[in-house]
Amino acid sequence: MPSEYLGVLIFLMVATAFSIGALVLGEFFRLRRPYAEKLMPYESGNIPVGEPHMRFSVKFYIIAMLFVVFDVEAVFLYPWAVVFDKIGLYAFVEMVIFIVILFVGYIYAWRKEAFVWD
């Protein structure tokens, strides 16, 4: 075993022992006072209503996916904006095409009423 990894091995052993030890000590010394309000599911201080495993509409997932797609695409704009003065006209035209494609996708989702929340 190379001696360079000895410090990493010792660190991993100490971290593992500390985490397991903290869990074991917490299990022994934790106060246990269960009562009805404490065992009730937490919903922002409101009394739970309905089933805890209710089904969501498919529109919820569509909106969530659209949000992720547009958010990830917006992340690509930041590095482009940082080096805008160095990349030239070709990269500018590519980014304009990229934004147009995003805009077309947004209009398509809007026309399909994917953003309407019922």
C-alpha cells in the first residue's frame, strides 16, 4: 500500500468512526417523548387533509420538466455572455438561433396550454 494514501485512509476511518459513534450516542441519550401532535405528519402547521400519497396531475410534471429545460438552457447563456467580446459574430449568430429555438419551444408549450394550472 503506498504511503501517500495512509493519511486518506486514517481520515476515512476517523470520519466513519465519528459518524457511527454520533448516531449510536444519539440513540442512547436522545429524549423519547412521543405524543399525538409530534407523531403527526408535518404540513406547514396545518392539519393534514386527504391521503398522504395523493396523485398529481400530469400537467404538474410537464410544468416541472419545462422549468428544468428552460432553466438549464439559461445556464448556457451565462458563459457565453462572459466571453461575448472574444467569440465573434459566428458564436453570436449561433446563440441567436439557440434563443429562437427556445422561444419557439416556449410558444409551443404556451399554445398547448402547458402553463395553465387547474
